[in-house]
Amino acid sequence: MIRQRVETLRKYMREAGIDIYLIPTSDFHESEYVGGHFKAREFMSGFTGSAGTLVVTQTQAGLWTDGRYFIQAEAQLKNSGIDLYKMGMKDVLSVEDFVIENIPEEGKLGIDGRVINSRLGIKLEERLKEKNASISYNRDIVDEIWEDRPALSCEPAFLLDIQYAGKSRKEKLEGLRKKLEEEKADVFILTCLDDIAWLFNIRGNDIPYNPVVLSYVIITKEKGYFFVNEGVLNTEIKEAFQVDQIEIMPYDAIYDFVKQFSNTEVVLLDKGKVNYAIIRNLNPDIKIIDKVNPTTLAKAVKNEVELENLRKSHLKDAVAVTKFMYWLKTKVGKEEITEITASDYLENLRREQEGFIELSFDTICAYQEHAAMMHYSASKETDVSLKPEGLLLVDSGGQYYEGTTDITRTFVLGSIEEEWKKHFTLVVKSMLNLANAKFLYGCTGLNLDILARGPLWNLGIDYRCGTGHGVGYLLNVHEAPNGFRWKHVPERNDQAILEAGMVTTDEPGVYIEGSHGIRIENELICKKAEENEYGQFMNFEMLTYVPIDLDGIDKQYLNSTDIEQINRYHQMVYEKVSPYLNSEEREWLQTYTREI
């Protein structure tokens, strides 16, 4: 089936005079996760991971993805005729290098310009000049092949009340216009769905687990323009937007609208986010200020109302996950439990919590060797029964009116090998090393990542992903511009200075293919500590209140500081969560948060 689709694509390419066709994992807004309509790369390759780019020539096809998906991609691409290119590995060509190496002289690269960001599109343009080649960007060939393609999502939107948002739409627009003034810009083009949702205090359901609304925004000094399917907006939203001088426009009208800008206007936008088709519809003489969206940093620094709400959402989430841990530890081996039924049980516990809306991502519930795949997703074909032995990794989260949660715990279900215990203990040590960091203002995650990786690097092992990512407020579970990573990866945009109010995950891990996987993840709020002659010191507040499974701890790998950190953390967990448990659960929790 995949081979046939690729051959059909090649036929259309030949007819159009296209030598190479590039299909990213993206929508018109450069979203990390996409709705069903935009899963063109998945449709054409069979690879279901959230990140990857498919490149097809007349004789070759390649799929580029990162270390989170190497194992999964190898399995899903088997016998497809598509080669796997492991991004970041030695001697592996980048997508751009592959295109330039394989395109013929005066050849043509085909893309759908709406799903390629401007920065990449312009870079490809420049590099194609090496071969006197060009780009064709106005045809979505996959759409012509994909007969039963899902329609664009059109789910109802809703306004987020000030009691949750903490700042009004008017306040946010005033702050944004001040930034425009500072940049001496007349117009701001915003296409990032989470930034739009934050700016307008609006939420929707157009991408699974990401409560956003398919839309574009243009802000001038006097007005706002909201390009959206009007059918998703209720009367309350329309009236509220009218008050704030925001005009509702058809979703696709942005491409013609931007043609109207005169060459004297100065436009602020982020070429890494605004799609290539929009850029190519702007007057070529117009002045563009290419910077990270000012909304991105403003959104990442949570206000006091958001932070207080986040603490509430994480307490609710902790109650659900702690009850799940109790159920799992007391029932495994006594009743039939599989990866899928365990995942469903945890989801139901979350649904019992007041203010719960939906999951924040598809739960990863991975037993034994499945956990070595960082983003494993259980299916009917792969689902296995849990036994009273080994390890179960569960990475999950919820969307609440009070915020977004993301937590991973690895549970010991019975006897495990000594090496696994060593790995488990060092992952816990790594997570707490970073969570308890104290540092001077001006540090980024690049400065601090070694605190988490150090214990594992000392073993000569690593994990092929960042240590942590920013988290939105009732928005995307992955949010720029903050994160923890040991090297700069430009496309991740996660190396901002750590500001007070930013929320970042802390999730080191060990992944041994064919054997086991371990990850322990807490969320952290960045806070100000003391200020003195050396500058402003910063530290973290732990936002996750769920026990770490002491059955996986081997104290010989811990020092007195590690032990004190575990004990202090567990004391906090017990104090916060125990009032919401029944007597049996509370007694159990006392055991699992005991001092070691």
C-alpha cells in the first residue's frame, strides 16, 4: 500500500516536471502535533511518529526523524521501500543536503508552501541555486492522491475566563503593541496556534490534545484581524472580539490580505513559524523584521494567577496518578491488566477530577522492552499483559481549566535485574539533581543540562532527546522557548534564558533497546531566589506531587544529599496528596513516601 502510494506520487511528479517532493510533518501553522487532515507524511510513509520528513525522488525515498523514534521508525518502514535517515547521527545527510545532492541541474523541488516554514523555504531556495534549480510551492500533490482525506477540523471554540487566564485580551494586546512600537513595526503576522490562543484568551479543539483553533492573526497599531472559520465562533466570542477591535475574516483570506501591504510598511514575523506561501504573497520590497514572536516569551512566563492555578491542576493530577499507582501496585498479578487497560484506568481517574477537559497527549504506557521506545503507543497488535515483574513506564498528562500537566513515572511491578535498579536509581538522582539546582540569572537550559545527564554520562550512556521542555497553560504540552538540552538544536527553539514564571519538565531517562526503559519526569517552576553582590540567583519549585517508586531504589548509588532530596520530596508529596485519599490508600502512601 505504501509502495503504491509512493509510486502514484512519482507519477504525478513526472507529469508536473517535479524531480523531488518534500513532505514534512506540519500544518499551515508549523504545529508540532497536527490534526487528521494534515497527516500527509504519515499517509505517504506509514510512520506514525509526531516528527519526521519524507523526501521522494524518482528512484529513492527517505524518512528523516529524531532519536525518540529510531526504533519505531525502523519497524514501521520495514518493506516500504523508504530508507530511514537517523537525524543527528554521524555521517547522516540532512534533508537539505540530500535534496541538493540529488536534484538534477535545473531541476525542480516540489512542496506545499503552506506546510513549509519560510526560513526553510528560503534556505532551500538559496541552496538550489547551486544547481540552477527552483521550487514549485503551490500544489499539494498528496491531496490529489488521498481520496478519503479528513476535512479540516471545525470544532467549537470557547473563551478562557480571566480567573484562569490572569490577564485580559486587552492587556495582552496593549503589551504586544508596545513591542511593535519598540521594533518600529507597523504590522505583526502571527500564525502559531498556541500563541494565538494565549493572546486572544480563546481555546478550541482542532488538534487532538492541543486546545487550539485553526486560525491566523494580523495585528496593526489600531486593529486586529482573526482569520478563522467563523462557524467555530459563538455569539459571546464575536461580541467580545468586536469590543477589542478584532475583525473576523475567512480562514484562507490571509493569503490575499497580505498582498495589500504597501512596501512602506514594516512587518514583524517569525520566518521559522510563518509559512512559505504567506511570505511569497508579501510585496517583495516590504521590510521584514524576522524575530521570535514576542507572544512566545510572554506566553511562557506564567502570571501569578496561572501559576496558582497550575499548582491546583497538578494537585488534582497527582491525586489521580497516585491512586493509579496504588491500584497498579496492589492489583498487578491478581487481575488481568494490559498496557491499554492500565492507560484507560488512569484516564478515568483523571476524568473524575473537577475541571478536567481532556488528556494533554496520547498516554505512553509501555511495559518492559516497549519502554525503550521513548514515544511508544500501545495498539491492539502490540498490547501486552502486565505481570508481577519488571518495569512499566507511564508518561501521561491532562488538560484542566487550571492548566496543563505532564508526568512520567516508571513503576516496579516485581523483581527486576540489579542493573535495572542501578539505572532506575541514577535516573531519580539525575532528575533531583536538576530540580534542586540553584543558578545565576542568565542561565539557559544549556548551562544546567549536565546536572541531569552527568550521573548517566558517568556510566557511558545517554538519552537521545532533550532533558525537558516548556509546558503551556491549557495549551500545548511542548512549548518554546525554554527547555533543557546539552547542545543547541536550532529547530527546537528551547534555549531562552530561564525566567521566573517559566514551567519546564525535568525528565532524564535510560533506554536500552530490546530490554527496558526508565523515565522519571517532574515539572518545575523557575523562581527568583536571593539577590546579592553576585547577581540574581534562581531556583526551581517542583510542581509534580507523585511518589517515586522506592522499590526501584538501590541506596548504594546515592549520597547523603540524594537521600535527603528524596525524603524531602516525599514528605511534600504525602502532605499534599494524603488528604484526598481513603484510609487504605493513605496508609499505602505513607509506606511509599517513607524516609529511606
